[in-house]
Amino acid sequence: MTAAAPPSGLSGPAGAGRQPGSTDGGAPDGAEGAPRRRGLTPYWLLAPAGLWLAVFFVAPLFYQASTSVQSGSLEEGFRVTWQFSHYTDALATYGEHFLRSFGYAATATVLCLLIGYPLAYMIAFRAGRWRNVVLVMVIAPFFTSFLIRTLAWKTILSDGGPVVRALHSLHVLDVTSALGLTGDDRLLATPLAVVCGLTYNFLPFMVLPLYSSLERIDTSLQEAARDLYATPATAFRKVTFPLSLPGVVAGTLLTFIPASGDYINAQLLGSPNEQMVGNAIQKQFLNVLDYPTAAAMSFLLMALILIIVSVYMRKAGTEELV
Amino acid sequence: MTLTLSGISKSFDDFTAVHPLDLTIPEGSFFALLGASGCGKTTTLRMIAGLEEPSAGRILLGDDDITRLPPHKRPVNTVFQNYALFPHLDIAENVAFGLRRRGIKNVRAQVAEMLDLVQLGDLARRRPRQLSGGQQQRVALARALINRPRVLLLDEPLGALDLKLRRQMQLELKRIQTEVGITFVHVTHDQEEAMTMADSVAVMYQGRVEQLGPPADLYENPRSTFVANFLGTSNLVEAKVLAGQDTAGTASAGLRVEVPGADGALRVPPDRCSAGDTEPGAMVLVGIRPEKIALVSAEEAATVPDGHNRLTGRIKDAGYLGVSWQYQVETPAGAELTVYAQNLERDSRLTAGAPVVLHWRPAHTFALDAAQDAAAGEETL
């Protein structure tokens, strides 16, 4: 192995990410005493993030978990009664919302991949000196708030606006209507608008991980494939794409997970018929003030996402990827 | 099947990497392109592989023009500088890659045979990153050779290995080349590597071939200062051409030159003079390899054989290298000459400051055109 052994004394969490098969250096110089102090360093480095997570993630999680099994009302107060019916009730009432959320999120993720992969590929291999400019353009939308950007889409897709008129005169809207994606000759308040909004808003989360995994691929590997009788298409299929899989997995997760829980796009670009589970949770928390049901729905969403993601990860088989 | 490069050149925007170049590489030969980094040798190799498109000229393999063929249609394979092994495939699949692309289904026997040739049979299921540099190098070789290419291109294949392993792989590569009989075109910046392995060497400098020939010819009779300095070391001294009175008319007529401040003339054989202007009075660079020079104390000047070229000087520095002594000798000509003397019986008078006579056989002398940089190709640290 050419990989240098990590500094001695780095044990515990910091030393866990080593390559399989690399032999431990054994660190014969690791005298007693010196490593003792260094041994604590990783934990000190972890402390700020750990503390942050404990206060703002773990504690609220437990608080919400307990809320989800309470019963009562806002006037009388809520008490923990281990009432698990909130979960089954939520699933019965809002099953459609869950399905719709995952459907929209999955569609948006696939669209992001289809749009993002060529873009990331171009930035990584063909952009030359424009690489940084294009990368800045990819993240430029983040300089404006998520809400403002989605509102802008509302204007772009508005009834009678240029996009609707153009698509109408090209008879594209007839096709999408026939597919049930739009209706009444409009784009706003249709599933298409919501999916477009999600795709637009989460595209950078797909492009950046894809770019970083493509960019790490040694171009001599593509040349080696071409030299070994692979056509450009085969070289992509057999070498470039498999090596970019870690980026594909990271990008799809970073897109699918937040898109599943999103409610802004459905609220601004959709109608009540396009409500996603995020909208339902928001309504329970802020309008109905039924905190236990809202908390139960949040946990259901989390659990379902975890299941989907773990099945996906197993299918994608990321374990041996570089 | 002869590989012919005919007038091939490559320019990038405002930079010419390879000037029009003609090379003929006979079938089955071990051919080295030797030069410092940036001399155009790798670009030349990549044009043969099809990874770089020539700006002009033609590449012929036998009678077939392959100039415009994409890399996957050329019967040529490359061993890349950093091996470029596919990290997501195991060793056997790396080696089988080319066969599979050509639609060959049953590759197992061929892969096993090829891994045996490079002595890696037991590592077939490992991943490239689990192998040492030398093993990866062998995999890269096996991956290319399994396709039985007409020409195998090697781009600094030993550059990433340590010295001892490099020596070992040099012999190994030579053995494999002899065994498979495929034409090898080897790009390297290591003159020793080129000399030990290649049948013919083309020395490249600034996008041009400076000199081409068997290693011994290049070393013994360099035709330019770059070759003289890049292959080993040379002493180059400016000298003025004298009228050739005493040898005129005889069969051994050569050049007689005079080093300023030297006693008597130096003689250069006719076939070892590559200077353009050899009229009496013209300046040339006279060259002699350090190991060809004999060094005697000035008191022994009478022992110098008649007919030898000779210069007097004074030892500036005597360095002990174990296997030899290295002397720096100042001559009245102003030039400083390096002399290697085998560590046999050494005259104890040969110490710093001692006056000495340098002498050597005229047959070892060469003359180069003075209108070039005398320091070209010298190692700069």
C-alpha cells in the first residue's frame, strides 16, 4: 500500500475511515505519554458539533416523540397517554399525502438527475477555464431566499403568462392535460408546476455532489478505456458512470429527502389537490393546533424516508465504490 | 508491420509540441523516445495511440493509414504513466477489459495466461488499490498485451517505481518484449533506461528528433550538444579548425583543430565530425567523454603515446567515488574538463593543484557545430 499510515495516536472516531486492506503502521514510535494527550483531541474537535446536535436535534426529537403519544386539547393541556392511534389515524387520513409526497419527490429527483448529470459532466470535463463561472452559476440561486425563488416561479407560470401562452400555442398543454399533469389550460395549481418547482429548487443539491465525484475521476481512465477498444459510449457506461455512482447516490439522497418533506412548492405552485405531507403537517401544527397528530406525522415521514433510503442504498450497492 | 510517422506534427494554440517528424519503427523492435519533460515525446506517443489528433502528417501501420482512426479502432495499446487501472474492477476484469470490448466471451484462459506471464496469477481477484506500484505496473502491462496489439506504447512505465524495482522491471520488460515479439515504443526521460532496453533510441529536444540510432552510436558519436550532454556527460571545448597539412591526402584525413593555449593540435576522425563549417579558421566544439581520457602527472608527459590528442592542465579537484576517481582539470583553454579514472593503481601525485597531461585516442574525439548552446541537455539542479 502506498497510503501513508495515519498519525499514531489517532484512534477512536477519527481513525475509523481508513481504507480496507491498508495495514496499520503499528506506530513503533508511539511512546507512552505523548499519545495520551493527543488521544483526546478528536473528541474536543467533535464537541461543538455534538453539543449543537444534542441541543437542536436530539432534544427536540425526544420532545416531539413524547408529543406524538400525548392526548388532550390546547385548552385542557396535553398529557402523555401512550396513545399510538395518532399514527394509524394519520396514515389513514393522510395516506394520499404521503404517497403524493414520495411520488413528486421521486419524479423531481429523477428529473434533477437527468438535468444535473450532463451539467455536472460538462463542468467537470469540458468547461475548461469556465468551470468556476459555471459552478458559481449553479449556486447563484442560493443568494436569494428559497421562498422568493418559488414565488418567482409563480409569476413565470402564471395563467396567461408567456410560458403558458407559448406552451398552449405549441399544443404542449394538450399533451400534459391528456397525461393528467395539467388541466384547464393552465400550469399553476397543477402537479406539473409543483414537480417543476421541486426540480428547480433542489437541482444544486444534485449537481454539486455529482460534480465532485466526476471531477475526481482521472481522465486517463477514460483514455485507457478508449485505448482498450471502448467506444465513447461504452467508456462512459463501463468506466465513468460506475465511478460517479457515489455522487449519484449522494445527489439523489440530498434531493429526495428534503423534497419529500417540502411544502413551500406545493403551497405556492399547487392547489389543495397537490398538497404534500409537509403541507398537512404544517396545517396540523399551525392551524389545527393538533400537536400530537402533527408530531406523529413527522415521525411517520421520517420512518418512511429511512426505509426508502435504506432499500435504495442496498440496491445501489455503494459498499465497494471508490 | 512497420510503424511509420510521416511529417507528423502537433500544435496547441500558439505552442508547437511536435515539429514535423519522420520516424520509421521496424516490426518487433524495442524503440525508445528519449527526452526531457516537455520535449514532445509523450505527445508523439499519444498521436500514435489516437488520443491526440496530429495537426499535420500521417501515421501508417504497415500500409494502412491510421491517422484519422479513433483510439478504439487502432490495433495499438498503451501502458499509461500512472497505469490508469480501473479502480472499480478487479485485476482479472481490468486485464479482460479489452477482450470484452471486442466481444470475446470466454476470457478466463487468456486472462490466466497473461497474469502468469507477468507473474500475478494469484492476485486476480484483488482490486488495483490493494497492489503495490510494481504489481500495478505489471497489471497495466498485462491489460495491454492481452490484446496482442501490433504496437505497444509505454508512457514512462517505470517512472513511479523506486530505483531497485525499476532496474528489475527493465529486465522484465525486455524479457517480455523478446517473448511476445511485439513492437514496443517506449517513452522515457531516463537515458539509462532507454540505453539498457531499446534497440534504437530517438532523442527528442524541443519538439524535434535530435538524433536517432542504436544506443551505442548515440553515446559514442553524438551529433549535437544536447545528445552529448543528455546521454551521459561530455567535455565540450571550443577549438579552431587548422588547415589540414600533415594528414591531407591520406585515408585517415580528418579535422585538425587547435584549442587556444594548448600545445599542438587535436585530431578528429572524419566520420565523427558533425560541425557545419570546417574551413580553416572556423570554430567547432570538440568533445570527449570523461572516461576516455587518461590522466598522467606532468612529470610523466613523456609516456603519452605518440598520436594521442593531448592537453595540459592542473587538477582543481579530485573526488573519490569508490569505483572510480573523478577529477576536475583546469586547462589553459579556460575550459574545465571532467575525467573519470578507474580505481586501479593511482599515482599519488594526482592531487589538487598538480600539473597534469590529459590524453586520449583521436578515435574517441568528436566535433560539433559551435553555433549551438554548449550546455544544452545538461542536468540543471
